[in-house]
Amino acid sequence: KTDTVKELQKDIRQLKKSIEILETEIMVMEEHKTALEEELGNPSVFSDVDKLAQKTQKFQQIENEIAKKTNEWEDCATQLGDKEKQLENQNA
């Protein structure tokens, strides 16, 4: 039982750390996305087909990466909830 509790505590710490890292990564990507949105609205970019295509591609890549990281975050959050319940049951 003690080993299980220690394993659960270790897993919980790792998941919390992963969640923290993912939240930071998502926040940074959201800032890049916002900056790109502003650039896409700039007439000099909007009127330059090559620049527009390049910025649009970057924007889509960031959106995809945000979605991927958000899914990872959701998975970690679900796992964390499960592990915390398991730990509660072990301590009961």
C-alpha cells in the first residue's frame, strides 16, 4: 500500500509539472497567435500575396500546435484527477 501511495504521489507531481509546462507553452503560443493576427491585419502584409501566404501558414501552424497542446493538457488534467482520486481511496 505504501509503494502505491508513493507511486501515486510521484505520478501526481509529474502530471502537475507537465500541466504547468503545457500551460506556459500554450500561453506563449497564444501570444504569437495574437501577434500574427495583428500582422495579418496590417495592410502591407495583406497586400503582399507572398507575405500573406507565409503569415497565414504560420498562423495555421500555431493554431494546430495550440490545439495539440490543449489536448495534451486535457489528457494530463484527466489523469491528474484520476490519480488524485486513487490516492484519496488509498488514504481512506
